[in-house]
Amino acid sequence: MPTPHKTRPDALTMEVVELIGDVVARFYSDYEDAAAEHLLTGAQARLLSLLSLGPLPMRKLAQKLKCEPSNVTGIVDRLEARGLVERRPDPADRRVKVAAATEAGVQVARELREGLRFAREPLAGLSHGERESLRDLLRRMRDA
């Protein structure tokens, strides 16, 4: 059965898609650099940033990072060895372990966010109103 013909995106839409790709690539590159300054891999930094928002079960971490649970276990092991993460029983189900950022881990996650040149340079060049508009548009895209 033939697939229905889809209309091609217009030139403006394609330009926006390209620009989003460029911004994402720049963000990831900057994030990797910030992580390296703390002797972390990008995956370790992303996991630590997630845990700085609150403890999560290993399975949920794997879902959020879009990787295998065994990979998450290895990342948590390395962060735990550095004192940035700890494993705790889940208060809701003591048979389940959650990973949680330690106080030192929360501090490193904060320094990672603050160390992103991308946030300091291009975004700082936008007015408060422009940043609010950009935030609102990105939220709409994310939630669509």
C-alpha cells in the first residue's frame, strides 16, 4: 500500500530546523567542555544534573538518559566513587534503590550549569523579554 504524500516543509521551517540543530550541537559541545572541566564525561554530567533535581530509581534514570540500565549502573558507580552520588532505599518501596546526588554532587551540578558558556554568551545578549519569548516558544515546541 503506498504511503500518503506528505507536503514538504517550507523554506522557513527548514531554516528553523537547521538552526535548532546548530544550537543543540553547540549546547552539547559546551556541555561536554564544562563536564571535562570537572573530570566528568557528558553522560556522567547529565546523570548528575538529573539527580540534582531529586533522587531517581535506576530504571527511571535509564529511561531519561535513553540508555540501558547496566550503563546507568556503571555511571552511578563512578560518580559514587567520587562522592557525588549515593544509593539509598526508596522510601516508597525499600526493595528499590534510588540514586541521589550528595551535597558535593549538587554543588558540581550547579557549577556545570553556571559554567556553560552558551548560557553566558548568546543568551546574555538577549533582553529579558527576548529570553522570556524564547522560553515560551521552546516550551510550546516541547509540549506539542
